Amino acid sequence: MTSVHTKKIERELLRVYENCIKSRLLDEKLQELYFDGRTHILFSGVGAEVGPSTIALLLGQNDYLVPHYRGYAALLGKGVLIEKILGEKLGRKTGSTIEEGIVAVFFGDGEASRNTLGGALNLASLWRLPILFVCLNNGMSISIPITEMSSTKTVAERARGYHVETETISETEISHLYERTQKIVTSIRDEKQPFLLEIKQKRFPPHSSNYDNRPFLGSMIPKDEDPLFHLETFLRRSGVSDTELSNNREKINNLIESAFAEALNEKQLSEEDFFSIYHDS
């Protein structure tokens, strides 16, 4: 690997890191609102930011992304503004409900046991659709382990029966995950064929905020198990200074605080306004 190539990977992984920090701080701030009774049920993605961030940042402007329900990292990486996510989550008028490219769709290992996945893989393969199926496999479906729900060791191996290429990668394999995803996205774009990428994760927070009366923060994850810590370590070894990492975190934290202050001051969306989104009268 050339030094030029290595430096390019380092720069790109710094972008991944910044997006992960943005997602984690947003997630933790949303949990704060939930436990203050100011928003409804939420699904935390703390500890599972690296995979979605990597994929989202490798997508092009005209590519589609269908996020997982813990999908803050994917949304932010694709360029969705924090203000839009907050507006949607808080029911403000600033929410976002709304060309050729590929589609990245995220789902969990529990969702993979529904019959819709088989049908989607079959049609994607049959019709040569440029879809990146991303299974975020944290080994748990709500409270049931994957070993009690799946007859296969991985979700990826099921897709091969539909002639869909697959790969399984751990989220802590930082550089490998980035480089392989980059090649996979390029291949889907060029060959117009689907691909299933399974990212092995660990779910650190409970399934949702309904399952615990306390927030789950990134500081509660054992460092050696936190993919974000692995990414920070990689960046430091690559020459990124602690000062740069610290400055990035501070800048993003200020951005999050500002966005929350603005969103909470926005006018609440009325019932009439809400239904007018879908119906003219």
C-alpha cells in the first residue's frame, strides 16, 4: 500500500470519525430529551456508528439510502442536516418528510428473519437492481439471540441462494471495512448488481428506551469493545493528533447544542399541518 493511498484512507477515516461523533452526541442528546419526557420512544445507536457512517460517506449525491431505525449515523453521513432529523423527531415544521444512483438499505438480523428479505433479494437479483443490502447484525432481535432465530451462522450466507454476492465484516475492522465497502459500492454502481454486506456489531444499549429508565452513553461501553475507540486509535496511529480529535469533538458538540436550541424553539407542528403534508384538503 503506497503512502499516498494510506494518507487518503486516513483522511477518509477522519471523516468517518467526525460523523460517528456527530451521531453519538446527537443520540445522547435525544435520549436526554426522552428522559425529560419531551419526545417519544427512540432506538439508540450508541456503539454502532462506524459501519453506517462508513457506508453513507461512500455513497454519491444521487444514491438512495434507506436507514435502519437506529439510523442517525447513516442519515448524517448521507448529508441529512441535524436540524431536519430533530424537526422530524420533535414534530416541528422544520422536519423532513419530503436521479440515477444505487440504493443502500439497512436492516437488522431480526428483520432478516422476515420473509420480505427473501423476496427482496430474489427480485434484486432477477432484475439486476443496484442495491446494497446492509445487515447490521448485533446478534439480538429485541431480546432473542440470533442463534434462536436463524438456522444459518450468518445472514449473508442466505443471500447466496438468490445468486447475490455477500461479505461479512466486523465493525471493529476499521480500515478493512472502509476499503471493502468502497470496492463494493463501486462494483454495484458499475455492474448494476445487488450485494449483501453483513456488518457484525454488538448492541450495547437496550433495544429501546422503553426497556430501561436510564440513558445509555458512549462512556458506558468498554473501550476495547467500542468501534469508535478502535477508529480513534487507528487515526492516532496514522498521525492524527489528539488536539485535532478534541477540536473536532468540541466543534461537533457546539453544533449539536445549537441545533437542539433552535429545534426546541421551533413552532410545534399542528394536527392540521401534519395531515396537509399528505392531503391537500
